[in-house]
Amino acid sequence: HMIIQTLYQQGIKHKVNFFDEHHLLDVLFTDDGQACGVVTMDIATGELHTLHAKAVMIATGGYGRVWSVTSNAHAGTGDGVAIPWRKGVPAMDMEFYQFHPTGLYKLGVLLSEAARGEGGILRNSEGEAFCARYAPTLKDLAPRDMVSRFIYEEVRQGRGIDGKDYVHMDLTHLPPEVIDEKLPDVTDFARTYLRVEPKTELVPIQPTAH
């Protein structure tokens, strides 16, 4: 946020024209393949605008909405990547998207990794603390990309909860005062969004595009 704010302030300082809340629809090209502008839509009015330019640089947001569960905003649909790609601009490494291992089931709301840092344990449908099988030393404290793969593999092998695509986060063995002091957001999110009490119940979680 500080980077964005600084860039915005510098833009104002140098009298840059901003078209806020405009949705990119297309990139314009000359006959010889040179980008020469864009077409946008004013989200508030639906009015279309053609903006001509000597050069076009696209600094776009994420594309988490291509996955069924993501913490990204609803606007993160990948248009900034898809539009130039349809014009022949190559896209690289699209599959290397970060997944947070402990998002609340189906919601895209993330539970902090502090939950595992304080001793939270991931369990499959058999109640097994399965991370120890994949990473005997790090166990549940393995990096998020590894833990996400562990969960995916458990689900793929049929050990998701009730045969579905999630596992459980177990905090029930932690002292209640530790949960209250160290994990207030975790408990608030679980209670608010899933009506689950982490002190006494297992929390349904799944890897979430982040």
C-alpha cells in the first residue's frame, strides 16, 4: 500500500492523468504490430473510452479468480494478462501461482500461518497429522507451497474430510489462553465465517490461491 501511495503521489506531482475505476477492454495495435493505445470502460457509467498512446505498459494485478477458491479481490480476473495474450504477447510461468495452505473452506479467507507456528496441526480424514509423513523434520511448519502440496496429495488420495477437497486445522490441544492471546484473528474468522469454535472444534481448511 505504501508503494502504491508513493507512486500515486508522484503521479500527481508530475501531472499524470488518471482514469480511476476504468476497466481495460482491449489493447490497440498499429498494422505493423506496435501497441498504440487502449480501450477502457468507465465502471460507473458504462461509457467507453479510446486512449491513444505512443507506448503502452501494462502493470496488472493478479489472476486468482481463475481458481475456484482465492483470497484475491473479485476484480482479479486476469484481464491484464489475457488481453495482450490474445494479441499474441506471450505469457510465461502462469502456473506458478502462490497458494496459501490454510484458507477457510470454500471462502477464500486466510487463516494466518501463525496458527501452525503456535502448534496448530493439519489432520486428514483419518485424524492423522499427515505433514509429518511428507516432511518428518519440519512437519506442519514446512513452507506454504510444500504444505499446500501435502494437502492436495491427501485429497487426491481420498483422505480429504468426508471425501471432499479439504482437511482440518486442529488447535484444540493448545491452551485457550494461547489461542486468545496469539491467534485472535484465527478464532474470529473461524467463528464468524464457519460458526466453528477453534478451541474445541476442528477448522475446515484448504489451499487457497493467494
